[in-house]
Amino acid sequence: MTVDPFPYDRTVRELMQHIPKRFAELLFGLNVVEVLDPNFPKTQERKADFVGRLLDGSVVHVELQAQNDNTLPERMVEYYLRLKSRYGVVPIQLLLWLGNGASPYNGELEIGEELRFRYRVQDIKEIDCRELLRSEDPNDYILAVLCRRSEGFWDALRERLMRIEESRREGYIQKLLYMVKLRQDAYDDYKALIEEVRVMPLPVFDKKTDPWYLEGIEKGIEKGIEKGIEKGIEKGLVLEAQESVIEVLEERFGYVAEGLKDEIRAIQSREVLKRLLRLAVRAQSLEAFWAEYSRLN
């Protein structure tokens, strides 16, 4: 059965907007004291994952990645130039790798023969989860699931979650599910944990929120998406069809590279868009979509 990934990158971005204090200290050695606007007012829309100001006045920029994207180093250069122009300081840039394997990025980009651009790369799995569990910030607890877990982690996490008032706890449990989507080896522990700390009497396999929902539900969703977008294509609404393909990819896989979006938006053939839509709802990964898309061209 194909499993639709949850928008984990959006969840991590949301957690970081609340400035999880211990996590920020582990990344930069100082607290983030202000969240800055990550949007860039240019003709081409561009938004960084996180931009903040540290206690010493430094500006930091964090990009989140769980999959390999060949366009990312170039985007880091673009972000660097825009941030320096906007805030008047040299930004500290960090690529935070969220994936299960080793990071495919080395933090360098050679431009021609004389220019080399560098940025920091941090694998979140290198961070000791116990450091985050010592925090008093629930956002740190959720991020700890992606870090290097040690013996006793789930007992400690359970105890931390029980500290959160009941009216707020369910929201953090939902965020925790998105993190577990990236660490499927932790799902059994997650199920055991939420049976003890969950406030709402919801089943573990909730077809609306759980990534391991029934195959029949999944197929029905796919069929509905296809039917709707193909109807739009038949009416000649090519623009809507292009954006719908991108939306499906973002809902399933989270981040979609701007280069891929631009290529999809350049497609005018209704037949090609139909094929891309079917591929978007059936591909098991963004890499698989990209490989098949490349074969279509």
C-alpha cells in the first residue's frame, strides 16, 4: 500500500516559529530572540524555512531537508544574498537534515573556478535527544523524536507530555505523529505512548490524520483527486491543472523544489498534465515522481 507522507516539514517550520529554546541553543550556541520575516518581495516568490535573530544580533537562516534536492545549494546562495541585502549583515546559514540516511549535502557549492560558497550542514540525528527533553518547551520535546534517541527516551517523553495541560496536549500529539512519519521505526513506541497520554478518545488508525490508514480509503482519495483535476483539464483550465499537480505533490511529500514547480507550470499539454496527476497521486516518493517525470521529457 502506498503511504501518503504527512507535511512534516511544515510541522518543523511551525515548531521553529515558536523558537524552541534548547533546540536553538544546540544549533547556534545562543537563543533566538526574534523571528524575522522569511519572505522575499521579488517577482519570483521565495520563502526561507526559518529566519531569526540571535541574542548577539546575528541573523540565522535554516533550511529543512529530508530528501535530496539538487537545486538546494543554488537556493542557499540566493537566500544568502537576499538576507544580507535585507538585514545588512552576513547571515549564518544552516541546512538541517531531517532524513533517515546520511545527508547528501557537504555544505559547499563551487561556482566556476574561483568562487566557492559554504554553509553549515547539521544532521538532526547527531543531536542527543536528552538535551531537548531537559527543556521546558514542548516544541523541543516533539523535535527530540527526530534526534538520536537513547534508552528510556519514550518513558521520558511520556512524562514530559503529561506535564502539558490537557487542552493543549492533543495538538502536540498530532505534531508528534508528523515527526514519527519520518521515523517509522518509532511507530510502535508512538502507538504505546499515545494510548497513555492522549486526551481525546480517538482511535490510533484515524483515517483523517494517521499515515497508516486503510488502503481502501487511500484509493478513494486518489480517485477523487484524479476525477476533479481531470475534469478541470477537460475544460481547458490548464493553469488550475498545473497548480493542482503541485498541490498534490506538496500535500504528499511536503517540500517541492521551485525548479520542479516551474517546469510543471510550463507544461501546456492537457494529456501530459493528466499523466502527471496520476503519477503525483501514485508515486511512492518524490524521487520516484521526479524519475518518471524525467522519462516523460
